[in-house]
Amino acid sequence: MILLVWAPFLIPFLAAPAARRLADALPPRPASWVLGATGVVLAGASAASLGLLAAAGLLRIPAVAALAHISLPWLDEASPTAMVLATLAATALVVAGVLTLHTAHQQYSDLRRARAALGPCTEAGGDDGHPLAVLDDDRADAYALPGRPGRIVVTAGMLRALPAPERAALLAHERAHLTARHHLFLAAAEYAAVLHPALRRLRAPLGFHLERWADECAAREVGDRAVTARAVGRAALAAARTPHPARPLLAPAATAGPVPRRVAALLSPHPRTGRRRRVAAALALAACLTVSTAATAAATRDLHHTVESAQLAAGGR
């Protein structure tokens, strides 16, 4: 088990670059799913491996060994270094758990603070059940605030900065974020980054592809890619002129990310991507995910077999 359990810790360093390359070769929606799912699977496998290492050490506690009817001398002989590794794994697991809870609390607090900060504002019913909250603020800002219900938040300054067709595209963009629940992708990426440092490299590309996903939805809704591209560019320029308050991490905004790349993608909707590159990246990522999950499953079976062998040794004495 000791050898197998290391694979989920090492694989993310190879899988993250492969996922990024594959995402760049895909349309925005599947690209976002690839990045999000990769982070969840690899983070789950690494957390499970930490749990297996910690469990192997837990079995060496006399009270636990007596309760499970296993032979401690047999365990010590079979794996003399397991207790040291288990102590390190348990420490890492506790730290990861604390950081995960802290991240969840911070996300919840940010969203709650943002909703409270809306204060008195003009609010109107929106499409798909997402109200539109208009802030009386000269600064240009707009974002999708998740919640029950999710709200499209826009300032008066942003509305004045855009002509009517571009305002419609901007609101369609933010509405797409709420409809597709993009905040869940962002939250999952944050948790994955907490559980494994290599997965931090997925956060920025995931944010970009989520914005591209919303861009494409807005372009389809307004029926004009050029108008959507102008709306994204003009909104980003307007927002850059005046500082805006820090918005929650889980509140995506049309002005976020590499705006020039997004505008170029809207104006060139069918970029050519080499099929070989796409297939190679997909095969590499599939191999990484398969090895990681298979190693975790094999390590779980190995631990179960070890427990059974230790129980037989205890019964044979």
C-alpha cells in the first residue's frame, strides 16, 4: 500500500498541465467541465490517500488493534515505517481539513457581506428568476452574486457607460453565470487548491473558460457576437477607470480575466486547434486520472487485505 498511495500525490503535477492544454483546445463549456472535474477527482484521490495512510497508523494504536482483533507484532513486521508516515499523513489531513473549513467560512462570509452591502438599491425582476439590483454608484461595476435568489448586481455608472445593446449583452453575460451555477466551479477549484498545491494552477484557466462560457451564452442571447465583444471590452475599460470594492471570489464578473483574449475569441468564433494536440492532451489527462483513481482503489484493497492478514495472525496465536 505504501508505494501505491504515493501516486495520487504525484499525478496532479502531470495532470494539471495536461488539463490546461486540453481545455485550451475545447469550447468553453466542456473546457470548464474538464478543469473542474480534474480538480475534484485529483483532490479527492489525494485526500483519500492521506486518509489511508492515517488509517494504517490508527490500526497500530493498542486500543484500536484490540478492538479490531489484529496482531500488532505482525503489523510492525509487515510495515515498520507505517507509523511515521501515518503521523505525517494525519497531520497533513488535519491541516487540510482546517484550511478547507476556513475556505468555506470565508466564502460564505464574503457572500453574506456582499448581499448585506447591497443595502438600499433599485431591484427589478429579471429573466430566469434572477433579480437585477442596480446600485446608485458612479463607479462602473457588474457581477453575478450567487444566493437564493441569485442577483445580477450592476452600478449606475456601468449602465451609463454602455449603450442599450451592450447593456443587454452585459446583463445576459451575468445571467449566464447564475444560470449555469459557475460559482460552484469556482468553489470546487478553491477546495481542490487547498487539498493539493499543484491544483492551484487550474484556478486561473478555469476562471477564464467560465467567462468565455458566459460570453458565448450572451452572444447567443443577443444574437450578435460583435456587440457582445464591444460590451465586454467597453465594460472592462469603464471598470478600470475607477477602483471598485473587492467583490466575493465566488461572484464572477464580465470584466474579469484576460479581456483581450475573450474579445478576440468572440470576434474569431472558430479558432483552429490541431486534432493531434487535442487527442494527445486528452489521452495524457485520461491516463493521469485513471492511474490516480486506480492507485487509490488498489491501496484501499491492500489496506483491507493487511487488516485481514493481521486478524488471521492474531487468531493463530
